[in-house]
Amino acid sequence: MSVLPLVFTSGWASGINAYAVVLLLGLFGATGLSDDVPETLQRPEVLIVAGVLFLCEAVADKIPYVDSVWDSVHTVIRPAAGAWVGALLAGHSGSLPDVAAGLVGGSTALASHAVKAGTRMAINTSPEPVSNIVVSLAEDLGVAGIVTFAMFHPLAAAIIAAVLLATGLVVLVFLVSRIRRFWRRRAQRREERRLAARAGRPPG
């Protein structure tokens, strides 16, 4: 079977948590549970770095507003990781050109990242922090479950990922007003900090 379903699923998951994808794929390959994982992802240094960054994301992703800052920083990282993993998977299997796999993985990761980042902005308009924790845990479990499922049933996992991506994009459209509210609040806080800093300056 073509590696395309696995590339698509890993791309979707990378847009949500790229470090978890690299870590999970690497562990599946290193433990011998799957022969579809390139050796690059199984290297000890790759697993260690991915594990440390995954722990950092696990914390940052559950703190209101910090999660949105983290998402902004990863606007380039997650699609790049999706493209990199996709190209590695394609090169390992030889069933799909590396460039095509990179485009599929990267574009899918960018789309799912947009859904994640937009959803978090909408959630951050709520005053309580519980929703951030609940959504973050759901994302972590979802990525772990889909990637694990994809290792043994790649086509079915790709279909599930496609449905989740399409659903997320539709939900994102309905959250536009809340996302705009997030940006207005952020601009207001910046202006308040600027005025407070100016008020605290000694007279020149």
C-alpha cells in the first residue's frame, strides 16, 4: 500500500503536536513495532530532543494565552515538521516522491495548525483556564491515538484524520467572531501596558 495515508495522517497530527508525532513514530520504529519508520526518526538524539520539546509543549499548551504565543512560534515549525516527516516516510518506502510527500505532509500540518491555533484563540476569550487543559489533553490523546492507529491501519486512520480536519475547518468558521475578540483583547492589553510604561517614566 502507498505510504500516502500515513503521510497525510502524520501531517495532520504534526499540525497539532509535531513533537509527539516524531516521538511516537521514533518509538514505534526503535522498539520494532513497525518497519515503516525511517531510521532517522529512531536516532536516540532525535527521540531525546522530541521528548524534551514534547514536555515543554505539554505545559505551555495548557496555560491560557501562553498556548497562543506557543502556537504563533510554531506556525512555521509544525508545517515544516509535517513536511520533513512526510518526506522521510516516502523516502523510506520508495512508493511516493519525497517532494510530493513533503507537500502533502506540510500542507496538511498547516491546515490542522490553523484549526488548533484558531480554536485556542477562541477558547482564550473565556475567563476560566479549565477549557484550555481539557482541550489540550484531548489533542494529546487524539494525536497519540490516531498516530498509533495509523501504524497498523493507515488508510482508516487517514480517513479519520480527514474527517477531523474538515470538521475543524468548519468549526473554525463559526469561531471567527471569538477569534476577533481575542485579537481585540490582545491589542487592548498591549495598549494598556504601553500607557502604564509611559506613565511610569520619570519626566524628561
